Amino acid sequence: MSMSHLYGRRGEEEEEGVEIESFEVTEWDLANEFNPDRRRHRQTKDQATYGIWADRDSDEDERPSFGGKRSKDYSAPVSFVSAGLRKSAAEEKQQQQQPQQKGEGGSDDSDDDAPSAPPPPRGGAPKKLQMSNFRGNQSQRFAGGIQSGQGIGNWEKHTKGIGQKLLQKMGYQPGKGLGKNAQGIINPIEAKIRKGKGAVGAYGNERTKQSLQDFPVVDSEEEEEKEFQKELGQWRKDPAGSAGKKKPKYSYRTVDELKAKGKLAGRSTPASAGELAQVKVIDMTGREQKVYYSYSQMSNKHSVPDEGPPSMATRDQKGSGFALPELEHNLQLLIDLTEQDILQSARRLQHEKDVVVSLTHESRALQSRLEVEQDAIQRMEAVLALVDRFPSGETAPGEGPTLQECARIFETLQTDYYEEYKMMGLADLAVAVIHPLLKEKLRSWDPLKDSSYCLEDIGQWRAILESRDLHSSAQDSNMDPYHRVLWEVLIPVMRSCVSGWQPRIVGPMVDCVEVWAPLLPQWILDHLLEQLVLPRLQREVDNWNPLTDTVPIHSWIHPWLPLLQSRLEPLYPPIRSKLSNALQRWHPSDTSARLILQPWKDVFTLGAWEAFMVKNIIPKLALCLEELVINPHQQQMEPFHWVMDWEGMLSPSSLVSLLDKNFFTKWLQVLCSWLSNSPNYEEITKWYLGWKSMFSDVLLSQPLIKEKFNEALDIMNRAVSSGMGGYMQPGARENIAYLTQTERRKDFQYEAMQERRDAESVAHRGISAGVPTNFKDLIQTKAEENNIVFMPIVAKRHEGKQLYTFGRIVIYIDRGVVFVQGEKTWVPTSLQSLIDMAK
């Protein structure tokens, strides 16, 4: 406690320059004693030394001490700089008019100097409110005794006016505000003296007239003052009394809201509304027990908004003023029952509406179904009328519709009444309808004489009756109607025809089958060929004798190849066996054997044909060549021609082997003996060329044949070089050498041409398959085809060309020509010869 609390004295005498200690309870005392969070003052060094006689540097708001210290002079002007925004033209004009009015009515400065409203009484408000104001304003500092600034900027008269000049250079005009648009304020900021040492707002509004003109905004301090005065007048009222007298809030619900909540409750509870309406529910989730009579009532217990639990004072007030729990219960029960009645009525109404909608849809569906059925009845009557036109069992022959008329009726049924046609299976009716008509029409038909009879009628019925299921068979119970008609009508006629047919008269039967094949299903055509035609051919082959029959067998077997194809394979072994027996006594001079066998060359398989030739023909030809006598002076060529006539029948390898074993051995022996007896080289040359001309180009291209003729040339060259035989004709050596070079050149040209043809054929087959682009790639390809190793020799060259190994042969390639290493020199050779030598 301070001394001012004990004595309560108040010193108000002030003399000039003398500070008198005041012992009253000041604002600083209240703020210091009732503010536990106040800032503690820390003693300075002077205060610790001199005590209360130390110099004070703190603000004027601090607690005054007993030391005599002169107070600060607050009458000195404050050096503030004018600031603000430029006024509009209207405001400037109004401001210019105001000084004139002041001059007439008196100055307003007296208002500013007049004392403000007295401060509120010290004991008028509770300490609590006073402390709140003091605590909120304790950090504020005020300047008392400040006079309004006069003559601000007059110091410039003692200078040369450099500031004014600089401002004018930057566009400043005297009498207007600063800034680019002269928006700054003109008058300096005015300071208003606060009459006491209270906080901000304690003595009313402190805004000057200038601030109100420059900043015309609503002052929030005035609003705070009003709120403070309002709270000051109500601080004695009881807050509980105002809450107790609060008006009750009522909640209203419309029928639509009640229906909507009833729908949500109905969705959440799957049981029926009648069962849940009588259920008693006890709710013990709140502060007190509540009883509900339906789940929907329980789900709506929070429907009243802003209704909290009543306070104790409210309960006491209700208990003392208005306590009728029975009436409240009855009213609530009536409300709940009414809600239930409304919900049940709404549900019944919705149910009836749903029933009406359902019945409407059902009525429309039944009406449309009735229309469809009436249309179906009409269509069925039309179909029945068309079906009645077909001939029945009681119809006399010739009175009913013809085959073409029945076809038109079925076409009408398919186009106009397709659904009824498929649903009732009227296609099966065709079998019963057209079966007697077709059977009557085909009764006198002979397929071998008129194969195209009734072909158009059958083709018309195929377009009408045949379905896309072509996998039927004779054992299928659900056979296609068209297939059934052919199986029951056409096949019996063909069966009787084939049973009386002579297989050697092949033309009419082949023509008949080829004409009817496009109209027959595949399984019926297979049955006709395999079960009817082929057995007849087998029996005829068994009865065939190649020695006595004058008709060649290929003339009545081969016409069936396009139709039967591989089905004729069982006939070939008996035919080969009978031909082999017939060739046991055959001689190559008989050319009829070649005429009989030639048609079968492309029919038999390659292996079967080669085996047949090796077994039956080649031995006969070998005997013929062994009997051949080679006589240069009188040569019989018929046996040789007999053998060469079989060149197209035998494979090249078989014929070459035959000539090598049975001809060239004797031929070379005759040449050697002729050269040893003073021969005429011109005759030998003609004899050599004559025999060579007897061979075809295919045989001459064979390596073995070529080797034999080259061997003959080598024998002649050796004979000429060694002078064998004694006397030698002039120029014989040159002629033989020329003949040798000519023949080898021909061989080389032929081989080169053959290789070029092979390369062109490979190029035509497709470049994408990896066709070789140069001669080396061609050699590589041929080596791979013949399983021959072809690779370069490391660090081996001849005349700058790379050497290669081709099998066991060393070669090099120069300008598209392959050279083979001989005994002394490199010899050019063809690619085929190179392959033969490597093998």
C-alpha cells in the first residue's frame, strides 16, 4: 500500500518550476497494484547509489518520487511534417471558404483550447470495469501540454531557400500538396493536448478537425465508447434472469416434410409399417428415460432445431409455474398418432399410385400382345391356305399342282412367312410333297442317255430347301430336307444305273457324274463315287488282261482321275502287277510296251514308277546294249535307238548308269583299238561327233556322260601326241587339238548358260529369299545346297586373288569365272563341273 491510501490527501498546489508530491490514488497506482503482469523496473547504478535523489530518465507516466526534479516542458512545439492525400477540387474550394467564415464568426482555435469533457467519476463504475480499461491502456504514453505547432518551416528564412527550389524543380507548386498528382496534404499535422494523464480514450475523442477533414472515416473509438456505456448500464443485471425469460422457440413441420422423413425411416427399417407402428421403444441414451411408440417416432426425436436440454433453473420455473406432465404426455401422444396416420395414409396413397401405374403397363403389354397374336393368327391362316394347295393322299394323279407350282408355293412361304416357315418346320413338308412328284418324273429317266434331265428342277429345289449345314449323313436323323429328297429319289436311280453300267464305256457315266456333282452334297457325291463307281472299276480291273484286251486300261481309268483322285490308289498295285507279268517276255524292239506304260508315268508315284522301271525295263535294255556291236565301218544303230527311245521314261540317273555300264566301256575300247592301227583321224573325228550327236542335251549335261566324252578326247590327244600307230596324217594333231578345244568350249558355254538360267530362275522366285548378288554368293549358295565346305584360305593368294577351298579343290574367282588348280596351270571351269569334282 502507498502512503496516499493511508492519508488520502491530495496536493494540487503547483508553482512555477516546483514539483509538489501528490498523495492521491493515481492511475499509475491502480495500474501498478492491480496488474500482476506489470513490468518490473530494474534499478540503475545511480538509483542504487543516490536513492530517491537520483536523476530520473523514465517517462512522465512512472510513479513520482520524493526527489525534487523539474518536470519536462511539454509546451515546446513538436516538429512533425505535414502528410496526407490531396483533396479534390470541391474540398479545396470549401476549405478556402472556411477561413472566410471563421474571420466573420470568430476563430475555432478557442474550441481546441477549451477544456474537454470532464473525466468520468472515479467511483461511478465497478473496479473490475475500471481495471479492464486500465489494463488495456497501461502501455500507452501520452504527451501533455503540447501546443499546436506554429511557424513550422520558418527556419528556411535563415537559409537561401534551397529546399523550396529543389521542390519547384521537381514540379511542386506552392499552396498544393506533394506528389505526382499533388495528392499530399497541405497543412501540417496538428497535435491535440490531453487534459489529464489517463489512458487513450479516457477523455473522449482526441481527433482534430484537420484529421476529420483529411480522413473522413467512421471512428471506431466512438463505437467502443457506446458499447462501454451500454455495458456500464447493464452491469447490475442478472445474466441468468435474461436466459430464464427467453422466449420459447416453436418448430413446425409440414406434411411433405413428415412424408419425407417417413420415407427415410421406411428405407432404414425393412419391416412393414403396421408392425413397427405398435412397437414400444424405450430410449435410455439421454439424461432421462424416454418412451416412444414407433421406430419412426424415435428416428425423428431430434427434429426440433436449437432445442437443448433444459437447465435446472428452467426446470424449477416450469415445476413451480406450469407442471402438467399428463397433459404434455397426452398432447405428445396425439401428435405421434396423427403423424402415424399421415404416414400410413401417404403410404397407402403411394401404393395405390404404384398399383395404377403397374396396371397401366400391364394393360399396354396385354394390348400389344393381343395385337401380335391377332397378326400371328392371320399369318397362320394364310400359311394354312397355302399348305392346303399341296397335293394330299386323296388327290388323284395329275390333278394337284406341278413340281414348279409347288416350288413357287415354297418360295412364297420363305419370303412372306419366314418365321412361321422356320417355327413349324415346313421344310420337312417338302419331302412328303415333292417326293412322289420327283419319283414319278424320274421313273423313266436313263442317266447315261440324258444326263441333264430334270437338272433345272433339282437346282430350283436346292435353292429353296438346302440349309448351310453341309455335315449331314445318311445316318443323321435330322437330315436336311434337300439332302433327304436326293437320298430318297436320286440315289436309287443312280444305283440302278451304275449296276448295269460297263466300266470300259466310261464317257457317259463320267459326264453324268460331272453334270450332277455341283448339285450334290459332298457326302452324297462321296457315296456315289466310293460305294457305286469304285467297286465297279475294281471288278473290271480284276478281269483285265493286258495281253488279250485290245482297249488300253488307261483309256477307261484315267478319265476318273479328276473325280476319284487318290481313291484310285487301290487299283494301281493290281495294274502294275499285271503289267509286270506281261513284260516278262517283252523285247525292246516292241514299242507297244512304251505306249502302254507312258500314260502311267505321271499317275504312279515317283518311287513306284522308278521301282517298276528298274524291275521290268532296265534289265531288258541292258541286254539290248550288251548285244550291240560297235563297228566303225558297218554300225547297226537299231538296238541303240531302242534304248534311247526310253529316255523320257527313265530317270536321268538310271539311264546314265545304264549307258556307263553297258555302252561306254565297249565304245572306248573300240576307239583305242582303232587309234592303234594307223587310223584316219578325220574318220575318227566324224565317228566321235556322230556318236555324240546321238545323245540329247540333257544327257550331255550329266557329269558322267561328259566325263566319258572328255576321256575319248584325251585318248585321241595322247594318240596324236605320242605318235601311236606309226604313220600320222598331216594336220591330224592340229585337227584333234582344235576338236578338243571346240568341244570343251561348247561344254563351258553350255554350262555357263545353264548357270545363268538357274540364277535367273532363282531371281524370279523372289529377291526377298536372299538371292545372291555376285558370283561368290552364288558359289556359296551352291555349296550350302550340296553340303560342300567353301571357305577362304588364310594368307594365300594367286595373282592378287583370294584362294578358296571348295571341298578338296582349291579355286579362285576372277571376273565371274572360277579357276581350278590343275597339275601345272589354273583351268577355268563351270560351276556344275566344280560341284561334280568336289563330290
